[in-house]
Amino acid sequence: MPITEEDIFQYVLFPDKLSPDKKEYIKMNESQFEKPIEFYKSFMISLNDKEISELAKKAVRKIKALQKIISLYPVVNNKIPSNNFTLAAASQKIAEKQYESFTFSDDDSNYLLRFIKYNDKSTLYFFSKTENKNQNLKITLLPANYVLNIENTSRQIELELFDEIEKIMIEEE
């Protein structure tokens, strides 16, 4: 059973808000969650009830905000053949052009980003299971740490060429 930081937080500070299944699982496996449980217990002891309530609400908001950051990783690296035509010797430069595609997806397959590289240009196509095409997203390409702010995900985006993208972070704004 997957247990999040928020589950452990609620287990210590607000056990009534935690589902009975998760509460029982954490209790049976407390040694596995020993450090975070100790942290939240010491956190609880150091504050009075009013402060705990306010700080707890802030902590829950922070945890939920962090969960809005989605990580995408490479799915498939494949080359798309440019064409199957036999070219004359004079058209050798055309034959050298090559398309490459790179696909990235999150663990839940809610987002799919597809890069098509053609010589010195890249085009980004964004696909999402949500129907909201006008959502504001901040997309970070790593390791270059290149940030894109997108307001309309239904349009392709032209980019400068990147040598290698290892991970993509999407943050809903």
C-alpha cells in the first residue's frame, strides 16, 4: 500500500482524518516509517494545540502543492525514417536530414510530451488526459533547466535544439 508524507503527517497529528486501512498499515509497519513519525511527534510536542492546527493546515497545503509537480521520464527513443526514396547524388544534403522523436510520460500516463527533432529545430507536442487545453503550465526541461510557460496546450511549440533531456517537470499554475 502506498503511503505518502501526507498520510504519515495525518497519522501523527490528525489520525481521525486518515482512512482505517492506512492507519492500520502504518501502525503495523511503524519501523518502516520511524523517522518521519518521530519528526511529526516532536513537531506536535513542541507546539500548543492552536499553533499545531494552523501549522498543520499550512503543511498540508505545502504537501498538496508539491504533489502538483509531475515528473515525466523518457518512454521510447526511436528514429523516424525521413523517407524511403532513392535520391540523386546532387540531393545528398536532403538525404542527410534526419527526424528523431522522443517521448516522455508520467507514472500515471496522464501527460505525454513528444519532441520531434529535425536537424536544428525541435517541436514539442503536449498531450493530456484533461480536456482543459487552456491550462497554465510551467514545464522545465532537465538537466538544461530550460523553463517554458504554456497557456494553451493545444498548440505545438517550437524550441531550440537540446542535446539530451533526461527528465521533464510539469507544474500546474
